[in-house]
Amino acid sequence: MSPEGTGAAGRKGAARNMAKRGGAAAGTGRQRPERSGPAGEVGRYRSRRERNLELPGEVLEELRQLAGPRGRLVEHRLLQAAQAYERDRYEEALRFLRPVVDEVRESPAVMELYGLTLYRLGRWRQAAKVLRQVSEETDSYDQYPVIADCERAQGRPSKVREIWEILRHEGVSREVLVEGRLVMAGALADQGDLEEAIALLAPSGRPRRHADLPMLREWYALADLYEAAGDLARARGLFARVAAEAPDLLDAPARLRAIR
């Protein structure tokens, strides 16, 4: 796959398959690169498979076209980088990625993984710059929540809101919209506006027959906000629901026990 020959749709698919989205914080605390697992909830959220990563066929084809005779070596390094990333070894992933980026900077899939790795390492400005370029190249909003979290980390709440407004009106997938909403709520909480943050997430706290992972993350974040606002009864209720639905996924059971 070459950037010139496939068009935005093909490049978008390759990038999406190559690297998982960073995952917006499930709690209201910004993601911390030194911890593994979703921020604010002991561990980072993983939206795709963790092991036995294989490079998508379109990515392999792209690498071979862009790197020429060195395609196999670049492919091997990229696979090593992706595997290190999947195991939360982000410094190691970055070491493998740097020569790959130098070789095939035109690859959206490579640059997306590079941007996400920078994000995991807390290199907010660099990560946002790279992921914005990928988003423009692929005509995709998938990484906008991660970009928003980078802006939040740099203390730019107006930029976070700007991105949130784009996501609200662009018909993005529910998962991407949830991620953006979580980052926006976290930015509001950063500014001490717990009431607006709660209002943003409150509809997600309504009882549902079946709760999927995005919904559980919203419940967790809302419980976190209620606890911060001193509404311990509502916080307990939501932490209890998350703990009942997915006791091993988040640290809701521990958070529930900690509330007096």
C-alpha cells in the first residue's frame, strides 16, 4: 500500500489496524505514563488484542513499497516496536520505532504508533503534533481524544473543548465519542467545575440492562466525580455497579471499599 496509490480510506484502515488508540482516561485524572493501565483506575484501558500481534497485510505492503530492499528489516523493527508497545514497554518501543520513522515517515500506520508511544511516555506536545498529522493524512478522528488528552496535560482546556465540539458534530463512533467525553469531563474537573463535568457524564449513569466497556468507563469516571464532589452515596452506587459488572477490569471494588 502506498500513500499515493490507495487513498485516505486505505491509509485510515491500515493505521487503525496497526496501533490501538491511546484510550482516554477512565477516571478524571489524566493518564500517567509511568503507570500501566487506564489512568485513574490502575492500569490503562486496552481496546484491542494484547498478544500475538501481527502486522496487517496492507501495512506490510506499504513498508515494502516505501523501504524497498530494506523492507524486511523495517518490517522486523516495526513488529518489535509494536510488541514492546503491547507489553507497555514504551521506551523500548520508541527505540525500535525511531529508525523506522526515519525510513518510512510517509507511513500513517508507523506514525500513528509513533505518536501513541510518545503519548504513553508523556511527551504531550510531540505526540499531539504527530497524531494531528496522522489524522489529517487519514481523514480520521480516531486519535482526537488522545490529542485532546495531550492538550489537557499541557493545561489548554480551551483546546480540549474545541476538540470535543468537533467530535460531537462529526458522527464519530461511539467508542471515540466516549473517549472524548471522558477527556472533556476530566478537563472540567481540572478547573474545579465538577458540576459541569458531572452533567456531561450523568446520562451515562442511568441504569442499563447490558453495560459494555465504554459505558463502564463512563460510570467509573462519573463515580470518581461524585466522590470528588462529596456525593458519596452516588459514588458508592456507581462503583458498586462497575464492580458487579467487571470486578477484574477496573479497580472499582477497591474504590468502593475506600469510601467511608
